[in-house]
Amino acid sequence: MSFMSNMMRNGMAEMMQDMWERMVSDNYTRSDFAMYPLLQKIGIRALIESNLRASDGEVLDRPLGSPIVLSEWEKLLLNPVFLNKFPVDDKEDIDTSTTIGPQAENPLNLDIPIIITGMSWGTALSLKMKRTLARAASKTGTATNTGESP
């Protein structure tokens, strides 16, 4: 091992030892380590934003939408076993039909369990686009929602 690498290793070891001693011996309310469980609970964004609000005393301006993540895609688990072998035989028919509101007077029967959702409260799409989406939904055996509210 070279002199420089040995010196850096010893320096890092001393730094880590000092940090460890401070974490386990400092009063918890003054410990730098106390920030770790807080960050796990509320997150770095919330901590920074609360500090900004506290220092300015004003509401933070947000350019678009909410910072709350409603769909956490990183928690989605994909099982790659089905990339190698299909769970059913290729020739076997699978019924994907779905009924929404089976007890209703006029239940919605779909061939596939996918619905084209509303977009921008019905104002962002042209009439031509809405009609095209409706035709596509009818051809594929599903439904569409214009997004227009009553």
C-alpha cells in the first residue's frame, strides 16, 4: 500500500471513529444522528420546505400541482418469471370481460378492464379527438370518459 493511500485510510478511520463516538455519546436532542429518523419519517423535501417557511414566514409558491406522490412506481413489483414462460397455454382463451355496477339498472359491460380516462376536465381535447377516443373505445370493447363535469 502506498504512503498516500495509507494516510487517507487512517484519516478516514479517525473521522469515522470521531463521528461514531459523537453519534452514540451526544445528548439525543443535540445529536446530528437525530436528524436521520426525522428524515425517514417526513423526508428531505418536507424538512427543507418547513425551514424555508419558518425563515420567510410565508407560504411557498409551487409552480404546478402537489408534491405528494400518489402512485409510487418504485414500489411496483414486476415478476420477470413470466418473460420466460407464460402462466397459461397460448391457445387457452382468457376472459377479461368486466362488469361495473352489476346491481345497477344499466350496468357497464366491458370486454377489457381498461377505461380511457377523462383529461383536463374536458377542455383540453377537441371534439374530433373526443370522438376518435370514443370510436377506439367502442372498437376495443371498453369505455371512455370525456372528463367534463356536470
